[in-house]
Amino acid sequence: MEAKIHRSAWKTLLAFAIIYFVWGSTFLAIRVGVREVPPFLLAAMRFLIAGLVLYGWMIAQGERSPSGRQWTSACLLAILIFVFDYGLLFWAEQRVPSGIAAVMMATIPVFMALSEIIFL
């Protein structure tokens, strides 16, 4: 039983290491990518590929395709998030170091909590 727990802990640590590496390298990859590709095009390519992979996974799991209303809502939110969040991040990475961009993005939850206190 203890060997099984130890193996499970090892897998958990490996999963966290992979997540940290992938998420941590995202900002560096954006910084390198925007040197060659326009920022909004790079963001569009990234999210199109991710969306197709997730949609394929959903279909492979036997889930229903979203309804027209769900697609409309998802597209509206996607456009807002794409332009105002990631589009501007990709654009900003042409001008600021990737570490600064990562720290600024990491502060979003703090600012959301403060906004909730102030506005709600």
C-alpha cells in the first residue's frame, strides 16, 4: 500500500513539474514568437490549435456538440478574452520582458478580488 502511495506522489510531482514548465515557458515562447509573427496572428494560431484539440477531445469522449446559443455565447466571450486579455498580452510582449508580463498576469486574481470589494 505504501509503495502505491509513493508512486502516486511521484506522479503528482511529475504532473506539477510539467505544468510549471509549460506554463512558465509560455511567456518566453510568446516573446520569441512575436519576433517573427504578428502578435494577434500568433495568439489566433495558438488558440485555434488549442480549441481544435479540446473540441476533438470532447467529441472523442462522446459529448454532444454545443447548441447554437452556446456557440454564440462562447464566441462572444472568446472574442472579448482574445482581444482584451491575450491579444494585448501578445502585443505587449513585443515591448516588455517576458518575466514582467508573467508577473503582471499573475496579479490578475489580486486585482479581481480588489475589484470585487470595490464594485460589488
